[in-house]
Amino acid sequence: MQLSDLIKIEDYLWKIPKSFHGDMRTAARVYATEEMLEAILGDRSLEQIINVATLPGIVGDALAMPDVHEGYGFPVGGVAAFDVDKGIISPGGIGYDINCGVRMLRSSTNYEEIKDNLESLGYALFREIPSGVGKGGAIRLSPEELNKVLVDGAKQVVKMGFGTEEDLEFIESNGRLENANPEHVSGRAKQRGSDQVGTLGAGNHFTEVQRVSRIFDQEEAKRLGIFEGQVTVLIHTGSRGLGHQIATDYIRKMMKVMPKYGISVPDRELACAPFSSPEGQEYFDAMAAGANFAWANREVITFHVRNAWTNALGRGGDELKLVYDVAHNLAKLEKHVVDGKERDVVVHRKGATRAFPNQPVLIPGSMGTASYLLVGQEGSMQQSFGSTCHGAGRRMSRTKARKAVSGYELKQELAKRGITIMAGSIKGLAEEAPMAYKDVHNVVDVVHDAGIAKKVAELKPVVVVKG
């Protein structure tokens, strides 16, 4: 595909017509500037969104957000909706890290009050929150306890003393999807997750202390309890090994059953089943259980963050209030207007964030740059099935990043900029270098200009804890 193959609709919006490929059942739309598109065309992400447009039962256009990059099956930054009766569900449209998401905590503290204690806070966070590939924590759930977490999500760990009832009010779906069924989660997945509630993992997951560096919308900031100079905390992680195993199990299962339903796909990574089929419903219920696990995980990490806050700063951890917790790897049953008619659809968001009107939206940037707090706009319901981007989006593979930058030098460079880094792996640190990601400011400007989500505040990192 070349830039000339796309039809420019706006400075930030492009279309791939249905006629581009004979198997496309619908068009695809790409939210990006021309400069971004030149980088996007360097990988398979647009080929992948075209493949998504060929899937049975798709309604409306297949969508690529401005942070789009090549993924498994769907591109990361891909959104698509499927009819509940005629459409499919695809694990590759949700991702291996089911309900990877972002949670924002706000304090009543100004940065100037604690700037001399940031290193102590960083060490406290690093001690409190277990991190690393496959790393478990101090909390080991019995089979019965784990099943309760899979059913009730964040609500269950609050009952166990790891959080507050107030927190649940500020979590997408209140931290629980009702259709979760632990019976459809394999023993291997449960085994992998039994000691991982309250753990960060590795890769691009982090806990980050930030200061509010700029306010764009004073009214919305006040509504959300945000002020300039305020100290906030962002938590980014998901369902860990449990979610990964659920995806692995059902991708294998769907590869086997597609012939039974007469489904063929242009890429085996798009393995799927009819949403209404037994296999489709089993995966949907297992995915919901994985999502609930992820919300429980972020709730327990919040408990650890509050403890670290108290231990390092001598301040009550209960001053850290939840602004919002939003998922960016999920399929959800929703009602949307398509071609003038309201329809029941299953919306796949793969590396994409729900952005319903007035809902807080959290867009983390690359390490050492900035993150954003936005709110969803009515335009998201009209354009993107209530969805927006989920981050800056990679522009460089992990391998290339490791070759391009030294983790030690990066840590020193960030320290000079006033950013304290706590990382369990110097190699992993290099993989997450800012140069490996797109410019988050440009990405956020696209969704703001498109009327999908509007900017409320910019957040600059002061302490970063990586796996």
C-alpha cells in the first residue's frame, strides 16, 4: 500500500475504500496526519486493518487510531464492530493482554511539596509492587478465591481489604463484566494467575508518578479534581499470564473450528468464531473473566501505591483518589447507530480506549515524555464506536530499540531531566526508550481535532517504575 492509495477526508482522517481489495466487506478509516501515515506505512498495520474489513458480520468501517502499529491479527490501535447475530469474535481483535489498561490516581499534594522525596517514593514503589516477566507477588489466591476474582473483579479484592468501595465508582464497568465464567478458563491459565494479582509485569507496563504540567480545559479539570502542579499516579498493566493463556487457548480452539462454520480468513492470526456460537460465547465469557482479573490486579496495585505513598512521604495513602480506570484490550456488547439504525454490536478494541461522552480517557505517553488526561466527546459515538487511541504507539521494534540506545545511558539522561527511574531490567528499559514511540502530543492532537476526545491536562513524569 502507498500513500496515494488512501483518500484524504480531513487533515487527520483518511479512507481506504472497499474497492481497494475484493474481499473487503466495508471500508477502513485511518486517523492520522500525513506525516504519521508515512511511518505507519512502514509496517503491516494498514494491511491488517484491511484484513479486519474482510471479516464476517462487520458493521460500519474498520478503524485505525493514530497510534496504530502492527500487532497480532488486528493492528494495535484497531477498532471494529460486529453484528451480534451475523458477526464474529476474534481473540486477535482483543489481544493477548486482555484488559491491559490504565488507571489514574490524583493526590491533594503539589509537586513542590514532595520534590525532594521523589527518590524515596520511587524506592518504596519498587519495593511494594512486584514486577518482571512471570513475577508473582505475596498474594497467592486459592482456587476458590481466584474464581471469585474472575467473577467479581475489583469488587472482590475490595472485599478482601485491598481498596475502597469508592474506587469502584470510577472504574470502567465498575471493575466487573457480568458475563465472566471461570469454568471457561483453563487450569493452566488459572495456575499462571494464582500469584499475579497485584503485580506489574514487564514490557511497557509501569507505575508512574507525575505532575500536572498543563491544563487545557479548566472546567473539566475542576470536575475531575485536577489542578496544575498536582501530583498524580498512572498505573499501566493488565491480566498478566492468566489473560495471555486465555488468548492462547482460544486462538488454538478457533483455528480448529473455523472450517465447521465455513469461515476463512486472510491471516490465520484473525482466527475467529461466530459470536453467537458455543465457541464464541465461551471465549467471550473467558475474556470477561480475564478482564475482571486485570481490574482486580490494578486495584491491588493501587493498594500497594497507597502504602508506598504513606511509607515514603509520611502522608496518608487515602489521599490518593481514583480519577478513572479504563481498558484498552476488550470486546464489549454495546448499542451503536450504524447507517441511521441502532444495532447491537460487539465492539473489538485492540490497543484502543473507550471514549464515551464525558468519560475520562487516559493516554500514557512514552517514558520520559508526557501523558494526557482527556474526556470523550459525542463525536466518538458518531465516528468511532465510542473509541479513541490508547497511547503513543510504537514506531520501533524492541530489538531495534535495544540496538539504538543503551539502557544505562537512557537512565542517566532521564535523571538529568529530573526523572527518577526504577527498573528491574536495563535491557527492558532500552526497549521502552522514548525514541521507540511516536510523538504522543501529535497522536493526542489528532483525536482532539477529530472531536473524538478533548484534551484536559498534560502530565509529566517525575518517577517511573518499570518491570
